[in-house]
Amino acid sequence: MANFSFLKPTVNEAVRRNLDGTYLAQSSAASPFVAPFHPASPYTRLACSDVFDKIQHQRTTYTVQNADINSPWLSGEWGVNWDDPMADAAYTCLVAVSDPNYSANSPVMTPPSVLVTSKTASGVRGRLSFFPFGFGVGRALTIEVSSWHD
């Protein structure tokens, strides 16, 4: 989450002036004493609700196919669409794959690798890559995508 932090009213909404000890209210974290050749910082403080507006999460399920296991060049295509489209593709996303049916009695398996192939304002697309014979056909995997806009 680049260039912003929470705005905490009465805690970090004011910046101390350099010499006289008074405080200058501002919403930007830039110093009020920057010279013309030192541009102000783009870092700003946002209200909690504005920060939450930048965060989205989606979940989808992928069922392992026979082609995923038998060929190292084929991989499972997955995708999620955001409920509210992002302003643009300038966001960071974190993808996690989990197996809700895994237990201590499950056979040893190599977890799938995750690749994000495209990010757009409306969603994220990617692929899963399976190690041959390392996962069960028909196994349902949960793919969870979290993102936060810059």
C-alpha cells in the first residue's frame, strides 16, 4: 500500500512547525518547509474507510483435470472478477491456493505453483502449474486472491 497511511484524527493530522512549536494541520505527510526544488511528498494520510475501499478479495475453486497432471506444459487457468472494478491495473495482488480436503492421511503431494498472467481493472487471471503425478485428478482447490490498490 504505497503512498498512504491511516489518518488518525488528533494523532497524526497535524505537523509541528519547525521553530515556533505550533502545529500546522494538514492531510499530506509532506513537510510544510520544502523548497521549490524539493517537491512535496506524494505520501498522504487517508481515512480508514478510504483505505478499505482500496482492498478487495475474491475466491474461486479449481478442479484438477487429467491434462494438468499428465503434461508439464498444460496448466489450470483460473480467474476472478472484482465486485467493484479497480480504478486501473496499478494494484498489488496476493494469490494463495489451499486444499480444503487435505488431511494428515492424504498422500504426499507437491503443491501447485501459481502464476498471475494478467491484471486488469476488472479482475485477475492466472495459471496453476502441477508437478507431474503430484496431485489427484478431481481434487478441488480453493484459490484466494487479495489485492490493494496503490
